[in-house]
Amino acid sequence: MMASKDRDLSMAEIDISVPHAARVYDYMLGGITNFAVDREAAEQAAALVGGMERVRAEVRANRAFLGRAVRYMVREAGIRQFLDIGTGIPNDDNVHAVAQQEAPDVRVVYVDKDPVVLAHAHVLLKGGADGSTVYIQEDFRNPERVLEGAAATLDPGRPVAVMMVGLLHHLRDSDDPAGLVARLMAGVPAGSHLAVSHLARDIHAEGYVDAGEHLDDAMEEPLVFRTFDEVAAFFAGLELVDPGVVQVDTWRPAEASAPAIDGWTNPLYVGVGRTPGA
């Protein structure tokens, strides 16, 4: 059965014959902005790692980290502007929904290169009356252009929270993702923060690497799992916020983390770093 949103999308912009990373992720979150080809790819990958219920627990843990990181940056770090890169298809718990609940004057710029996301950007543009929420279409592989576009909304003299939640594992090593992160963070003021979540290559390695390779082959967008050391390298030159780079459920949980079941824990590394000097 096709998702109820299928008929609303622009077929001139969106290829529904190939699985798409944003739509696959949307399906894993339980969303409806996806097609049969996306659901099939997701289910095939999930079968390699214990089923869709487990995968949905993992992607929801990723979204929960996003919420905890945003609340930390607003409440404790005093951040009032966010740059969310690779935002994906809109959902109810996007950055602006969390941040503007904490501080209505927060400004948020969403960045994605994808026309799939652009087709749904109107959902993102419903920020609070006091804050500002905008969307720009740009490729993170051009970090200087991302910063230039964001400067129309964000104050370049004030710290900004840069969100790269689920972004960097869609870049191959040949794209030099660590170099791109360093270039972007070099263009934001001291006291800015970086939040990253990334699929782990060295947690439950065998099944998850197979699932990742399946999606990498099936989707137009790449999917690259990385080790702890490779993920930690994205924070080079930054001051890590306690507890550092850790598995997703152990980064400042709202309550004590649940014990692992049969040795299984969420295969995601996350962390938040701060640019020094402020």
C-alpha cells in the first residue's frame, strides 16, 4: 500500500524508483512520507539486524539525542541560534520545535541539498512568533556557502549550535567529512557547539555492517559506518562536553540507561563539542 502522502509529491523532482535515504529514515521513524521502494529497502536491511522493531528503537534513540542536545545547548550553554545540516524530512520533533519551546526567540536555519526535503520544507517554516525558522537548499560539501546562506538569518557574531545528526555517515571518506566539519566550525564564533550522531562500525559489527552495505548498494545516497576513533576525530580542535563521545543512550540520559538486552545496545555514537575561546 502506498503512503498517503505519495500523491502530494512532485514527480518532476522525486524519483520513486530508487530508495532514498531521507524517505527510508522517515519510514524507520514510523512516518508516512515514503514509498514502497523505500519500505522494501528498509525492511530488507532490518531483517539482517533483528527486525524493524529494533531498528525503530535505534532511530528513535537518535531523535531523542537530538532533543537532549538541543535542550542542553539552550538551557545550559545559552545558545539562541541553530544551524541544522542534513535535516531530512520534517517531523514533529525537529530542532525548532524543541528549541523554541525552551526559548521562543531561538533562530533556526535548516540546510539540506535534497529536493525531497525541499518539497516538504513548508512544514519546517512554522516557527514560533518570536523566533525565526528558515530553510536553505545547499550541499554540506560546500561549507562556506552553507555559512553564507545561514548568515542571512543568524548573527555571525554570536555562538551557533551546529547540528549534524545522522549526516556524516552519508558522506564517503573521499568527501573528506572531517575536513568539511573543520572548515564549517572554523567559520563560526568561539563558544559555538557541534552535535554529531553517527552509525557505528564496531558495535554489533557483523549484522549491522551487512545491513549498512545493503542500504549503501540500494540507495542513491551512500551509507558509511565508522569506528569510535573515526567519529571522535570529527571533534578535533573542539572541547568535548561531558560525557564525550559515547553510545547514544548514555549521552546525558533523562534517566538511567536501560541495561543491554542479550548484549544489544544502540549502534550509534554521539557527542557534543564546543569551540574554545569564549
